[in-house]
Amino acid sequence: MYFSVEHSLEHLAVFAAYSECDSCEDAELTSQLIEGLLMSGVHVELLLLNNKDNSSCRLPAHPHLTIKTLRASSVWLAVPELKRYMQSHPGEIVLAVDDQYIQAASMANLLSGLRGNVAGLMHNTNWGISQSGVTPRLRSRLMRLLYGYTSGVITESADTGRKLELMCRYPKARIKMLTQPCRQDVAISGCIELLTEWQCCGVCSINSGRYLSA
């Protein structure tokens, strides 16, 4: 599906981890995504946690890039700030990158009264591993609840999509896999098309259809 210019994505908030560490593959993918969005004319507001992992963020200066450091130093402590952000930017897309960021943004969206519009991007499948002190059943229930407040999730592999369906009972129609993630131009174009679609449908998503069935 292709969108006309008047429906193109103009502004996007990205909530993600970012580090210049050469071994951080996910951060490199995030950097490529942001640079691709900027080159496509999208105004990007990068929301970073206030911790040492993000202190070395050195994305090239760009007139369409704004970097905002949150007061919170951890993902879940950022929920109140994200809630306020969504309340002041109603309906605008917030792209959360990887599992904990997606869940935190979804929690903020719920607390904001569903004023926001959250989309997820999954780089890998490591999120399926249970965290210390959290039973697999409880984690699955929490994921199922919070992912229900997203407009959709973009994955880079079919395996990630299958795990999302299995663990969260997430509707297959909301999972979109980038068909050619190795081709950066194609991947960026695909991301923009999906995010534009979800932004255009944002108002309609604040109804019972947004929730996953019990």
C-alpha cells in the first residue's frame, strides 16, 4: 500500500535505548532506522532514558531531529513522563523499540486514557526469556494485557511474530514483518507506510476493538 503526500508521516516519537557501543547491534539498527526516517523527511523526537547507556548518543545533527532526555533512569520509571507526553500529543504515534519499551509505552497509553497511539518494533526474540522474579504465566498475562494497547507491532522475522502470537495471543493482523530487512531503503519505506496507516487509524483504535479478547 502506498500513501499520497498529504497522508505521509510527518512526526514520530521514538522511545528506545541508544548507545554508541559497537557491540550493541540493536542500537545500531535503531540508529539506522532513525537516520532513514530523517532522510525521508520525517521529524523524529528521540526519547531517551537518563542513564549512562544513553549518555553517548551521538546521532548526526539534523534539523528534523530532536533528542529529549527523560528524567527517569529506567524504562518503567519513565511511564509517568510518557503518559504526560501522550496527553500533550494526542493521537501522535510513539514507536517503542523492543519489549520492555513497548510494554512501558503501552502502560503510559492506558494511564493517559488512551490519548496516545503506540506502535512497537521488535529487533529480536530475546524478550521471550522470563525475567528474574517473574513467572512465565504472569509475564505472559502482563504482555497480553499491555500489547493490547498497541496499534501494531513490526517484526524483522517470522519467528518473532509467531512468539508474539503464542505468548500474547496477539492478533496476527496486527503483526507486520518487514519483508526485506536487509535492504535498508525498503525497510524504512515499509516502516513509514505501516506507521502512517496506524496513525491514520488512530482515532478508530480507541474503541473495544483495541483490546484483546479474554
